Amino acid sequence: MGADGDVIEITFTTEKVQNFDNTTKTIPIYPIINECFKNWRNKNLSGGGRIKRFVNIVIMTA
């Protein structure tokens, strides 16, 4: 989906999300209903932070 943040507006056909980098993205409602998503509300309420990084791990076998 490409959206990772707080929902700021919902209409009948779209949902507007403010990402953690303060960009906004408008996405259709259909993927929200049919795909998995993560609720970050507890992170925001606790005052914690989130670091999102990709790490490549190469496993060498003998």
C-alpha cells in the first residue's frame, strides 16, 4: 500500500494517511479491507519511537 502512519481522513472511496515522515498518501478503501495492516496507536500513546531499517544478512555455509 505504501502508507505507514496515522489515518487523517476517511471517505466512502478513499482514505488519507499521514506517514511518519509527514508526507500524505491517499489510498482506496478496497485494499484496507482485503489486506493486513498494523495498528501503531499504542506506539504513539506510549511516546515510543520506531526505527525502520532493512538489514541484509548473508549466511555462508561450509
